[in-house]
Amino acid sequence: MSVKQHAQIDYYWPFANGQLWLPSGRPPEQCPEAATSCFRIDFPATSEDGARHWIALSDAPQWLAQEHWCNLRDLLEQLPRDDLYWASRALQIGHWWQLHQYCSRCATALPEPEPLRIAAGELVRVCPTCQIRYYPVQTPCIIVLVTDGDYCLLAQHQHSRTGSYTTLAGFVEAGERIEQTVLREVFEEVGLTVKGLEYIDSQSWPFPAQLMLGFYAQYDSGTIVPQLEEIREAHWYHYRDLPKVPPVGTIARQLIDGFVQRRHEAAGNNS
């Protein structure tokens, strides 16, 4: 029996200041000469398609053509699913690289991750003096669409750059269960109590490094009172008459589209 051979391709994801360098919307297949650090961000032991993914970094402030630096937020609807995954991973690892340059215990400069550790599926910077390990960390967050029959609650956040209306979200506090976070965040942000929590999906959100845990929650009681420090306005919207919502590729949009599909199906079954 012959084994299918894959052509080995190397993809390099240059990172700087929260952006990726993507000529023609794609990662280069050669490491930029100006890179001062470059290491694999995939796990070779589990790679199946022959592709290898690397992150390329440099200490120089302007080390590549400026016109090719991209904000990943602007590419959410454009990048193929696989590219979006690797771009997201590269962005978060680049953020980790920037924040963990020195050991927090002894101030020793941290070396690049060791190839043998990466090959074993462990992406870590180990302090050569005190052996403390520094791994990339994602902060857990909840994101929830509150529903009431044919209506869902959408809010416009104070920091919104696009004017879209979206779901509620918030960070998990120390010692808190995910379900407690959902109840607390909904009450804090819009003054409502909810019930019937339903976990839907998760998304790694690289702005800069969150793990979004997506839920539906049913309205229980209360009147909408936006927390004005975070929420500009919030309203109930019928599933057939929604305002501007987040782009495809976000878990917020996934929750909203899933709710709309459910209501269409329910309406069809009742007709």
C-alpha cells in the first residue's frame, strides 16, 4: 500500500504591533530576511497536510513594507477558515512573545521555544536560570445572546468602531463558574435576569487573547437598563428585523444567525 506524499510548504506569519504581514492576503512562503526570531507555531507531531507554520518576529520598528501590514479584524470575512485559524494563532503567539520577554521572578531574558518541545506539542519559553515556564495564555470570556420568543437582545457597545449591534460578553472572574459569569454579565450590562442557559460553541478571539464561550440564555425578568460605561444602547429586536450585526466569522454572528434559523424553522413548523 502506497502512502500519499504531501509537498512540504512553509508558511511564515510576520508579526509586529498587533498586526500580521500578509502580501496579497496570504502569508509568505519564505522567512523575511529581516526577522530576528522565527519558530514553528504548529505541532509537527500532528501535522497531516505537509504544511509547516512559523511566526517571524523582529526587533526593528519598521522591518517590512508597510503597505502589507494587516489588522486581522478587517480580514474576518475574507480569509479562508484555515488561514483564519493560523492567523489568529500567530497573532496570539506574537502577543505572548511581546509580553513575556523576561522572567517575572529573576528578570532573565527568555529564550525562544525549544524545537524539541514544540515537536512534542509544547509551546513554552523556559527561564534558563530558575526554570519557570511561560505558556501562551487565553483569558476565558462568555458571550451570550439573550432571547425571548421571536426577539433577541442586541446592544451597541461604547467602544464599537462599526456601529453594529451585538451580543453581550464579559470576562470570567477568579473563582467563578462559566454559568455564574453569564448571569452576572447580563445583569450588570443590561439589568436583566436570565435562565435556561445553553452552551453553543467557542471561538479563540485574538484581540489580544481571549477564549469566547458562546451561550443562548432565555429572558426571565427585568427591564433593560444599559450600563452606560460599557453599553451605549440595547433593545429587543425581532428576528426578521435586525439592525447591523457583526461580520461573518465572529461567534457573535454565529449566535445571531443560529437564533434566526431556529425561529424560521419554528415558524415553518407552526404554519
